[in-house]
Amino acid sequence: MPPPYLLLDIDGVLIPFPDAEGSTPATHARHDVVPTGRSADNPVTVWLNPDHGRLLMDVIRIGLVTPVWCTSWRQDATTLIGPLLGLPTLPHVDLPRPQITTSHPNGYLWKRDHVDAWLGDAPAVWIDDDFTGLDHAWAEERTARGAATLLVQPDPRLGLQPEHLTEVTKWVAQLPVVRAA
């Protein structure tokens, strides 16, 4: 079995959503970035935890996963967010820009159909804060048909935590390995 993909979301995972008082975790530092389609006089403020880069690199370096951005940030994840965390250039799932008013227009995360087509039968760990019960059922169904799938869902106000990556490495380590002859 090839290494599973590690699909990484950004909003709610690496960039936490503010709490009811508008605060973000004290562990996160402020950055102003200019995503595609915006001008330098209209940046987007993001809050990133500098430890996330190190934690993710610890998982990436052991070679048990193939990291891929899976975010509405698309290519901007590699050019704007990744460098602020010290991450290498990573590929991204080329998600569309749907005209939707909810992230669950069909009762499940809007990205899922695109991710499913992109993955094919490849194993995957997907870290996103916005899964529903239908997404978890989808992951169970993929696993049952031989495409091992783990969904990791951080609290969107706290974002990615070390225990999430511990869960990833433990799960990946128990997967069968196909060795080259």
C-alpha cells in the first residue's frame, strides 16, 4: 500500500476561528497575507501557531504520509501559509469555487465529492474541522471497501493539536505496508 495522503485544511485547523469574544489562542501569531485576487492594500489577517510547522514536519519527515493541501486557500496554501510555518512546497487538491451559502449543501462537507474523485482508491487521513456525520459514514464506507480513511476533526476555535498528529501517526503505523519486490 502506498503511503496515505495527509489532506490538510487551513481554516479551523491551522487558522482557528475566533471565540465568542473575538479572541484566538495565545499560541498563534498574527500575519497579514495577500491571497490571489486581492491587492496589497487589502490583505487578509491570519493567526498561525508557529509550532504547527514543526509538528507537521515531524510527521512528514518520517515518510508515512504524503501531505497535500485540501483547502479553499488552494495554491495560496503553498505560497502564503506554508512558508509562514516553515513547510515545504506541497501539492493541493484543486477544489472548485462553488457558489454556496453553507459548507454542507448536501448535508456533508462540500469538498468531499471532489476529494473522493481525487483520491480514487488511495488511503487517506483528512484533517478538517467541518465534517458531518455523513462524512464520517463516507470514511467508514471507504475503509470497508479497502481504501483506509481516517477523518481527524479539530475544534475550529482551537485548531490542530499535538494529539491530532499523534492519532495520525498511530493510525498510519498500523496500516499494512506493501514492500517493493
